[in-house]
Amino acid sequence: MPNYEGILPLYKPKGLTSHDCIFKLRKLLNFKKIGHTGTLDPEVDGVLPICLGRATKIAQYLLDYAKTYEGVVHLGTATDTEDGTPGC
């Protein structure tokens, strides 16, 4: 089994969950010790830091750092979920 270690900045596209990304990486790399440092909503894209190997032990500390979010506002649009996803 390969021995990967470190933090991989992964671009997560819209439509995938953070768990989907971990699942795909586990299969692609044939490696089990993988985790992410916070969840990105499936409806957004962005960088998802992925911890590999021994780096998974520092994931809890990375959650304490400030994060930056960018967005686009469309005036005159409303949803009942207060985001871009229509409600049930």
C-alpha cells in the first residue's frame, strides 16, 4: 500500500460533497488514511484541504483558522431555504 503524507489542496466542484471527494481519492490512490478539514456544501465550489496519512492528526487544529468565502448576490431573488437551493 502506498504511503502518502501531507496536505493536498483539492478543488471541489459544485455537485460533489466533501465525502464524495474523499471516497474518490481513496479509490484513486488506493489509500485509506484520508480526511478533510471542513465540509463544503455540495452547491459550492472551492478548495478543500485534504489531509493524507499522518497529516490527518492535524486536521482538528486547521479547523481553528479563519476561512474566507466569496460569493455573488443576485438582488430580487428569494428562496425559502435562504441559499441557492430551492426548498422542498
